[in-house]
Amino acid sequence: MKQKLKTHKAMAKRVYRTGSGKFLRRKGNISHLRRRKSAAAIRGSDKKFQLATGDTRRLKRLLPYAF
């Protein structure tokens, strides 16, 4: 029997896949030294951003059942 592939749990918590197949992530540095950041910077980092297309090759290895 062929072995099951393991999902990289840290990456699975940080990235999620939309229905159309895109991967979304949050921006980093959101809570570190938050008082100094402007309100616009805090609002901007709360949004979801699409992962770069070059990272999908790495994601296929880390999240084998997401494809």
C-alpha cells in the first residue's frame, strides 16, 4: 500500500484556499509594536492577500490534499 502524505500543519493554519483555487494569506507584523503604526497600516494588514503564484509549487508539497 502507498503511504499517506502528511499535511504541513503550520502552513495549513496560515494559508487557506478559495473556491476558485487561489491561496490567501494575512500580512505579517500585525501585532508587533502596533501602537506606533497608523490606523491605515493596521487596517491594511487585516485584509487577506493572494499568495504569489511562484509559491504554489512549494504549497503542493506542503499541502498535498489542497489541490
